[in-house]
Amino acid sequence: MNALTIIGGGLAGCEAAWQAAQRGVPVELWEMRPARPTGAHRTDRLAELVCSNSLGSRLPDRASGLLHRELRALDSLLIRCADAAAVPGGAALAVDRVRFADAVTAAIEGHPRIVVRRAEAETLPAGPVVVAAGPLASPALSAALEQALGEQNLYFFDAIAPVILGDSVDFTIAFRGSRYGRDASGEGDYVNCPFTREEYERFIAELIAARRIPRKEFEAEVEQGVKTGGAFFEGCLPIEVLARRDPRAPAFGPMRPVGLTDPRTGRRPWAVAQLRREDAAGERYNLVGFQTNLARAEQERVFRMIPGLAGAVFERFGEMHRNTYINAPTALIPALQWRLRPDVFFAGQIAGVEGYAGNIATGWLAGVNAARRWRGEPLLTPPPETMLGALCRAAAEGDPKRFQPVKANLGLLPPLDPAPRGKRERAAALAERAAQALAAWRAREFLSAEAPAP
Ligand SMILES: Cc1cc2nc3c(=O)[nH]c(=O)nc-3n(C[C@H](O)[C@H](O)[C@H](O)COP(=O)(O)OP(=O)(O)OC[C@H]3O[C@@H](n4cnc5c(N)ncnc54)[C@H](O)[C@@H]3O)c2cc1C
């Protein structure tokens, strides 16, 4: 039997490669960088994080925290590397992106059953295959997929947030702290730039009026909803789009001041812009939630209006990017197998799953199932009560007419009966049920059915 081909050495592809190789399957992992860049990746490392350095909340009663816990229980390579590269991030699992990617690259390149091919897959090869080419899949592969899928690929856009040098922040104004004191480091994981009401209103007015980068015609088509029903993934809206919808929206979203007290005034600010460390030393900070499509000069002008950032030095500007994904409900079953070609699996963003943790998790399942098919074993589908099972079902069983990438959230889990009244109690009960379901599933299907790697 052929080696398993995995297209894409990103989050999903690396996890898939590792899981398949650990199960005794020879893997050929195709990664087109550095010869062919994507426009968002900046290095040749495998598993490079393109934007935020956070894998989401660590709290076990939050969707991403639940996924982290499941991935740990399932012996995920990437979550192990993330834990080892963690930097203080409050309630978030934030990582040093260089250490994280270095660790994944070393593990993958050092695996005796994985061969890394630094080349672009321009067509869909003979099976078995895992397609994990991500939201920025190369145009040639996208065209091949479009032809094979028998329908148009869907495009829409994500925006990334700027990164600012730590020593350019004015700490006579900005202060350290996490909302509700949820610090992992004990010294204030976030840097908070506090706004008065007047400052906020001036800032929002400039933000709304600022010049944006003009987008190509087909982007406009997407924005009008011709292809996707909406231009932006709602969880990653550019800050200026959010502000345009409602000037108060940022103050209730990424700029919400709840759980914070400005030490200069002793009061809660009207709004805050939060900076989160990009590295353990705090040399670079991500402007949390400020993904944007403003022109670079406008980003400098407008974001320097943020109190404490008058002298901000931008290490990276925010940008908008293409996001390629298949119509998962028509293409996939919840085991992430392609309906048309059972020797092909999809994983990560291109499979219609949004967010780093979800991309890793679907990489895990696609790698395991590709390996099981290779070995002649039945495919696995995690129970719907687990976050992984719920996520895969939400993608594969979503509404094909209105499908947009799915991000892990507790609402995907089947409701509890009876349901505890409080939100927190409900979340805790869902998390507990997920843990039990995963443990029972592992014992029943997974551990017992899987032979150890030869
Ligand atoms: C600009 C941008 C910002 C994002 N920001 C965030 C964020 O802050 N937080 C978050 O949770 N999610 C974010 N996402 C969404 C998503 O979680 C990430 O893109 C994530 O990296 C996707 O994981 P993946 O494994 O599916 O794809 P990737 O990690 O992108 O990996 C795909 C790999 O395939 C390679 N490749 C593509 N085509 C080919 C080919 N034909 N042959 C060989 N190799 C190929 C690429 O070079 C890449 O290395 C963002 C997405 C984009 C586009």
C-alpha cells in the first residue's frame, strides 16, 4: 500500500502525520513553504501560527479548554508542544510561537516514518490522502479541489491583528492585569490601555472613517454574500467593521472593560484595548481583537490614538486574508472522510473548522482515521458529547446552503437533561459529561481496537 500523503504541514497536517505515523503508517507530508509562500506565513517552520499566539481559553469549562483536555487525553503532539511552549496568557493557552513551531518541526522531521517533502501538491494525488492545506491552500490545489468537488470552492476573509513592540508602550498610562484577576503569571498577563468615554468616542469615529485597503472584485462579491452568505467569519471581524455596525460594539466585545480597574483612577475604564504577550520576555504584544483591514498608515495613525500607544512601534501590521474551505456538509461524513473518495480525508480549516484548537483536533481525527483505513480497521467517530465529536458533526452535518466554518463552542454539544439553571453550572456539567464520554469511548473503541505501532 502507498504511503499516506498529507497535504499541508500546518496545525492539522502535522497532527495528522504524527498520529498516522505513530500507528505504524508511512507518511509523506507535503509542505510548499518556503518555495511557495502563502501570504500569511512568515517562516519555513511546520505548524506556524499565522496570527494570534493563543490556542484559546485553558479553562476546562470553555470550548477550547475542553478541546485541549481532550487532545491531551488523546496524546496529541501539538497540544504537548503547546503546553511546553506556553507563555503567560491569563485564562488563555498562549504560546511562544517560535518555540512551539520549532518543537513540532523537530518532532515531525525526526519521526522515522515521516518524510517531509518541501513541494507544492498541485493536484489531488492517488490515495490515501489527508488534505490539510489550510485556509491559504495554493491556487493550483484549490482549482483541483474545486474540479473534484464538483462545486465552487468557497472564499471569504479573515483579518489579522497588529503586533506592537513592548518597549514602545507607555506604562505611565497602560497597566498590567487580566479581567477578573485571572492571571496565570501573577504579574498581569495583559497590558491594558484604558479609555475615557471621550477618548473612546474620538477613537471609534476615526476608526470608522479610516481608509481601508481596497479589495478585489471577487472579494466584494463574497462580501455581498453571493458565495457564502457573509464576507467575514463573525468571530474574526475586523475591528473597523464591528465599529461600523455599531460604535458601541467594540466596548461590549474585544474592548470590554469588565473585571478591570485602572490604578490611576481607581475606577473601571470606559473601554480598554488589551495587549497580550507574543513571547515570554514580553518584547512583542498582540493587539487583542484588533484584526483589521485598514491601510498601514491608517493603522499607525488610528491605533496610536489608543491611550498608552501614542509612540507604538508596529512590528507587524494587521491584514486581511483569503480563507478557503470546502462545503463540509456536502463533502464529508463526521469521521472527516470524503464522501466521493473514501481514501481521502480532510482536516483543519479547509475542512470547514475554524480556530487553532479545532484545526489540531480535526488533524488528530483525520490522521487516526486515515491510518485505520490504511490498516483495514473501521473508522472512528468521537461521541457527540465530546467537543471533538460535536465539532466534526457540526461541520459534516451543518446546513449546506448556509455553511460557514464552525468554531468549537459549548452550544454544539447536545443539551443536558435536566439542565442546571446557571450558565456556569451548565458549562461545568457539559465539561464533566464530555470527559466521561471521552473516557468511555477511548476504553470502548479506541484503545481496545487499536493495535500498538509496529
Ligand atoms: C490570516 C489568518 C489569521 C488567522 N488567525 C487565527 C487566530 O488568530 N486564531 C485562530 O484560532 N485561528 C486563526 N486563523 C484560522 C486557522 O486556525 C489558522 O489558519 C490555522 O493555521 C489553520 O490550520 P490548518 O492546519 O488548517 O492550516 P495551516 O496551518 O495554514 O496549514 C496549511 C499548510 O498547508 C500548506 N499548503 C497549502 N497549500 C499547499 C499545497 N498545495 N501543497 C503543499 N502545501 C500546501 C501551507 O503552506 C500551510 O503550511 C487564521 C487564519 C488566517 C488565514
